[in-house]
Amino acid sequence: MAMSKEESSRLEQEIIKEKNFPNTYTYAKNLAEKVIVKHQGHVKLVICRPTIIACTMKDPFPGWTDSMSAAGGISMLGGLGVKHTINLDETSKKSLDVVPVDSVTNSVIICTAFGSYMQPGKNMIYQQGSSYNNPISTVDFSWLC
């Protein structure tokens, strides 16, 4: 029996609220990680968790992006001059945790190298973000785009 859209939305909100997740994306990532850890066996496991991935800081050149999703889309539209403004509300004073994609690729390489020294069956989880040492507000981010 199919579930109605209303029932599906209600259950979705109950689940992510009960589990203390901000949205279904983070909840689904958490479920996937749990399944991987549960079935990893004697394989070394390294999980890299970057925050919002934005355009490059340096390589191959500043501002490069190949994605129209999330921060990449905002960066691309701003860089092309297509989008001149971003409507913001009370969240405009909040910090936006974005990391440049070239930083993410470098950290994945480093995490993989560290993972080679781990014992089989062990796992490491690496978080990568910027807001602790280098916070940027949504307003400032919109100006950079």
C-alpha cells in the first residue's frame, strides 16, 4: 500500500527530528556509514566528511567549479554575472561552513595515506570544515561569488 505525500512528509520530519538530524541528506549519510562500518570485515576504512564544498581556492585556478549543486552553483552563477543578489533572511548573520574543493581533494589524499598505516578492520573518520578557524557569513559568501 502506497503512502500519501502528507504521511511521508510527516514521518520524514518525525524521524529526522527524533534522531537529531537537520535534514534527510545528513540522516541518509549517517545510515550509509553505519552499514559500511557494520559490514567492513577486515578492511581498512577511512571516511572523509567535508562540509559544504565550494569552488576552488587555488587549483586548477581560483573559482573553478564543475558543479551546479550547492555552493558550486552559487559560485558559478555569481562568477558568470548571471546572479547578482542572494535573498537572505535572519540566517544571514550565521556562519556558513564551506571548504574549497581543492582543499577537499587534498585532504582525501592525505586521509588515504594515513589509512594505509591502520590495522585491518579498523576505521577512521575525518571531518573537514572551515567555520572554527575561518568562519564566513552567508552575506560575505554571497559577495565572494
